[in-house]
Amino acid sequence: MKKILLFVLCFFCFTFSFSETLSDKAQISLLTCGSGKELYAQFGHTAIRIYDPELTIDVAFNYGMFNFSTEGFYLKFVKGITDYELGLEFAIDFFIKYQNREVDTWEQILVLTPKEKQRIFDALMLNYEPQNRFYRYNFVYDNCATRPRDMIEQAIGDTVIYPDRNVHNTFRQLVAGCVGTDNWTKFALDIVLGASADKVATPRERMFLPLELMFYMQDAKRKDGQKIVVSTTQVYKAPTKEVTTPFVLKPVVVCFAVLFLIGLISYVRRNKNMLWLDAILFTISGVMGIIVFYLSFISVHPIVSENYNLLWMNPLQLVFVLLLPFKSLRKLLSYYQLVNVIAILIAIGGYVFLPQEFNVAFLPIMLLLVMRSLFFMRYQKIIIP
């Protein structure tokens, strides 16, 4: 049955892909979906609905399609060179899909002239042609929400005036509003997001999030004061489900517990050179440092640059681990750890003076690394016992 529907949809695209004129009853609306369960879906979704009862058209175009099975998908995603594509499906299928996922869905009907509707329809059909439907995805500046916004603005051909909501959130805070503030997802994102994420987002930049676009579009106006959205309807309201992380599993609790446990072990065995423990801790720190370094200096993703987490997640930690087996080098490595301690202390001070917001759960990890570095230097008699 799905193959038949797909064939019908493809036939529709081929039939109407050139010069079909929408009727006077045509209606264009902006569809907005709330947060889903998967990480990529927690930021919401946007689509454009074309409804024309006279031409029996009722479809949804969305710029959020991607394929995990694409060769090198994950490597490309980390590097920031992932290609997304414009998808097309029957509107009813779109609504059912998000209802089955239990995701809030809204529809905003736009007030457009026949010419403006036609421009949007023609632009969408042109974009959907095989040679045009793929585009280089950018999490903040070119995604499933910004493309429909730009298309609406271009169709109107006039300055769209958005409301002044008097909000001053940073990109990091906007992301936290989608994923939560005290969970492991936020913990991981705070590792990879750099100081550039702590810049206050302009109203237009905030619209990279579908819900933000919906809020701004709700009261957007033309130069003459006419509103662009005539009505907003919640097509589907998902059942309320409050997902909370148990207290004992919260990142800050787990990290302080690890600090206490390893601190206790280190004190009890303070006269033992626990190289195996140092190897584990600094390997983890070094591997994470490589990831952060790659994102900050090589990846083209926005808001991951200028990452001061490199002060304590240093790729050089792996060099330290690789050289640990050589006894003749351990005194030299202890001087490296002295520099490492200074860098981590600067990172700890960064909670106050560095232009980057650090997750509070990072603090016990930093203290843990400082502690093990000091124990290593103590064993090598570089610092006073």
C-alpha cells in the first residue's frame, strides 16, 4: 500500500512540477512540531503545507529529511558537511506520523495573495526536483525552520516585521530549553558547545528553532501592519509526560560521587603509584579532548568554536598516557602535569571570568584531574609530600 501511495505522490510531483496554477481557494500554512523523543527530534520540526481543494492537493514539504545509511554519515555530521533534503508527503500522513510519535503539532494559516502563494508553490516544486532537493545543513543558520521562513519572506517580497519579544537568551540557553537543564544530554552538549554558543541570539537567529519561528510568525506583520498569520490551531496535543532524571543519576551527583570515591581510594593508597587509574582517567580526558579540538578547529558546525573545555580536556593527555610505561620519562611527565594543573585551575576559574558557561557537573571532574595530577607529581617527588 505504501508503494502505491509513493507512486501516486511521485506522479503528482511530476504532473505539477512545472507551471500548475493554484486556485483561488488554495491555502498555505506553516506546520510546527514540538520536541520528540530522539535527540535530533528534541529541537522540533517545521514544514509547509499546500492545500488546494480544487486541484485536490494537500501535501507537506519539509527540509528535515536525512538518511543515516548515507556513506560516512556520522563523520560528515561531526564535520558539519551533512546534506539534508527537501521531503514531500501527503499532509494527512505528516499529521499521523507525528501523532503516532506523540508530538505536539500546530498549524498556522498564512495570509498571502494569490501571487505570493504561487511563488511559494513554484519555489517548493523547483526545490523538490532531484538536482535541487539536497542542501548543506547547518544547525543554526540553514535548517528545516530557517528555509520555510526565508521562502515566506521571499514570496512576500517586502520587509517582514517581527515582534520585539524582549528576550535575551544565548544559543546555549535556547538549546537547553529543548533538551533540559540537568541531564546527560545537556552535559554532553555543554562539552562540545564553545564560547560562541554563549552569544545572545538575535530575534532572527532564534528562529533556527521551530517553536521560536512559530512564536515570532504568530505576530509578524507586513509594512502596512497586516498580520501574516490569520489563525493558529493546535492540530494535535500530546499527552503530558514529565521525564526527569532520578536525583542519584543526575550528572552533578554522579560526578561528585566519582570524585569522592576516587579521592578516597587515592588517599588510602597515597603511597602507591596507581598508574592504571591515571591511565584510565587521562585516556578518557584525552579522547574527549580530541573530539572537542576537532569540533572547535576543524568542524564547520556553528556554536562549537572557541571551546575553553580544551583547558581540561586536553588531547595531549593521550601522549601522557602513552609515555607512562617509560620510567625514565615519568619525572618529565610530572612537569607536564604541573602545567596541566595550572591549565585546569584556569578552567575552574573560568566559571567566573572566561566567556563560556561551564556545566556545574564539570567541576568535580576538573578537581579529580587536578587531584590525580598532584598525586602523580607527589610520587615523583616533584612537589612537597
